[in-house]
Amino acid sequence: MSMLARLGTHRAATAVLAAITGLYMLLVVFGNITDFTTNKDFVVHVLAMDTTFKTPGTIWRAITSEGLAITAYILIIIWEALTAVALIAATIAWIRDPGGWAKRVTTIGLLMMIVLFGLGFIVIGGEWFQMWQSKNWNGIEAAFRNVVLAAAALIVTHLPAGNGQRTT
């Protein structure tokens, strides 16, 4: 019996989406650790607001301490790693014993992605630190893609199975 038949199509779809997002987050963490400087520079510039319009009404928000920026970057990497762990654990759970625990862990991991990229990058980076004004340090488009990926996976996770199998 194939794994797809054993899991059912809804469970298989959810397992695949958890695997894709988990692997993606794992690669993000790997890249941020092995090429620490590139994305550290991104965080430093976004927080410093040094490539924005620098209007008096917003520039006061800038954080110019590199130490604080590096601390923020390390916290981002830790959040990304915890997200990857949750989604990889969810993938394993869907394969081994699909059910309520798998769905809950998938939901937690996907919500962690949405919080990171939606709240962290779009809301805080994009609006509070005016990242949208920067031609060089603007990660809103990439963040939006990640929010859409996680949101779509979250929707699939919470769809009724439709094949008589319990997923909660």
C-alpha cells in the first residue's frame, strides 16, 4: 500500500506542505548561519533606516546600535529554527500517526512563519522601519511570498479531510 493511500489524500497533502515549509525554513536557518553577514547587514540597514526617505516624522524610530541589530538577527534565526523544528516534527507526525497532534504542530509551525514574515518583516520592518522606502534593503515581496505559502498551507491543514478520516 502506498504512503498516499495509507495517509489519505488530505493527510498526504498536509504532510507534503508541512515538509516543504519545514525544509524551506531549515534552509533559511542554514543560510543565515553559514552566511551570517549578508542577512545581518540586511537587518542592520532596515533597523537603522539609513536607506529610507529619513523624514523627521519617522526617522526617530531608527535603531542604529549594531549590537541591538545583531541581537534582533540572532532572535530571528532562533525563531526560524524553532519554526523549522515544529514543521519537520509535524511532517513526521503526519506520516507516523496522523491526527490531532500532527494538525496542532503543523498549525503552530505555520503560524510561527506568518508571525515572522507577516508581523516581523511586513508590519514591523516594512511599516514601522519604513523598509518599503528602500531600494536596496526591501524584503517585503519575499516576506509576502512566505506569508502566502504559510497561509495556503494553513488553509489546507484545516480543510475537512473529505474522505471519512479524522484529522483533528
